Amino acid sequence: SSGINAEYGGPVVTVYVFEDDKWEETVKLVDSTSPYGLTGSIFCKDRTILDETHKALRHTAGNIYFNDKSTGSVVGQQPFGGSRASGTNDKAVSLNLISKWTSPQAIKENLVPLASHTYPYMEQ
């Protein structure tokens, strides 16, 4: 599907449903399918699986969100930059210029289940 291996300029959600016993195979598929890696989200209730998935996908995206939508970057406060063909993973607004020669990853985790996919300003 092009939703899994192409890069788009707007918020796009790609959902890939898999059987529990295909988890490791699916994580490898996610890691190997696309040359792009701007942001990504991992939704999981099991903390061990969440940590293992993050470890396996460490270099898959510039920013990773745990149990939260991937459109929540706080501009001017949270470093932001893509990985792979989505950029050089430079973190804009970051004072740590060493990131030019490393591959940092920002993580945001939401510990409260989402009640909606929208932000308050969208309801005005």
C-alpha cells in the first residue's frame, strides 16, 4: 500500500492490522518498508512490548510518540526533524548542534487514553 511506503505532506494515518503472533514480523515490515521517517506513533497497552517495539524501530523516525497522535510537536519547544529520506534529522530550535552528526530522537508519551483525535482549536 502506498500509505505505508510513501511520504505525504499532511497528517495521514495508516493503519495496518495484524495478528498478535505476527508482531515481530510486522515490526520488521514497518522498519523495512519505507525510506521515509518524519514521525511515527506506537499505540500499545503493554509497556514491555512498547519498549521492545521502540528499540526495534529506533532509527525509523525522527520523532516517536507513545500512545499519542504524531501531530503533537510543540513548535519552538520540542526538537523536530526527520530521519532517513525525510531529512537529516537536524533538530530545529535545538541548541545541541552535535545533533548534526548524530541521530537523536524526541519521544512524547501520553499516559492518558485519547478521547478525541482533534485539538481544542479545531472545534471553534
